[in-house]
Amino acid sequence: MERKPSAVLMVALILWMFGVAGTVILPLFDQEINSATASGELRNYPEDSAEAKGREIYIQNGCQTCHTQFVRALPADTNQNLGPVSQGGDYKYDLPHLLGSNRTGPDLMWVGLKYNEDWHRQHLIDPQSTSPGSIMPSFDYLTNKELDDLVAYLMSLKPTEERLAEYKKEREEQNSMNDK
């Protein structure tokens, strides 16, 4: 085989094709991945809704640069009590996907559960007033309508009641096992 680089190249090409098939093509046929979860259905915003407009404002202002919307099944995320682990179906209607790749700020996947509308509005206008030491810029230049839409979007980022109940049950079981 050392004397036949074409054979090595052929084996490498075959292995690469198997990799592509396994990671790109086969998932297209997996209905569990391609079906929206109940939480994903909540993110199917009507085109002219405040949530859809708020999502556009979120994108235009680059919020996904500092905030992820993806809770991983890793101790780094589960120990922070960020909420239920994200599933593929949670993003069925997200185009573009706003998973993010950097957490300069906190994860926002389920931020609609954590704070009320007044807190979000105040945080967007003056982040230091709600989160001392925050490096988030102020969005006080947004109009009241844009702030309302952005807050509506942030408030919509939450799981269904059933998924939240499952998550709380899992946390309780995990805590009881850690206490033993």
C-alpha cells in the first residue's frame, strides 16, 4: 500500500463518503430530528407577530454574537440550571438558526422563564442596572415599538409546561442521588 498512493487515496475517499453519508444524508431521514418539538412549535411565529419582529431585531443587533440559544447535555450547562437540554426539534422553524458559538453573555434558550417583561426592558435600556458588571451594550437607541418586539421575542423563549415539569423532575432525581 505504501507504493500505491492511489489505493490510499481511494480508501480515504470511501471513508470520507461514509462519514458524509452518516452525518449529512442519513439524518435527513430521521423523523425525530426533522419534527418540531412542542417547544419548537411555540417558536413558529406568525410572520407579522411581535415575536418575529423581535427576532429580526435580535439578529440585526448581533445578539447571537454574545448569547447562545443552546443548552448542552454537559455538566457546564446542566450544573448552571439553564433549563431543559435542547433538542433538534426545538429549532425546526428557526431560520437562520441562532445557536451561537460564544457565551460572552448568558444562554438565552429559555430566558423567557427567568425574568418578566419589565426586567427585560430595563436590562435592554440599562444592562448595568439589572446586572452589575455586565459588559452588554445599551439598546436605548431602539424605539419603544422595537423594544416591545424584542422583549416579546425574549419572553417567547421558553419550554412547554410539560417539558419544564420533566426537567424539574430530572433535577430533583439528580439532586436526591447527589445527596446520597
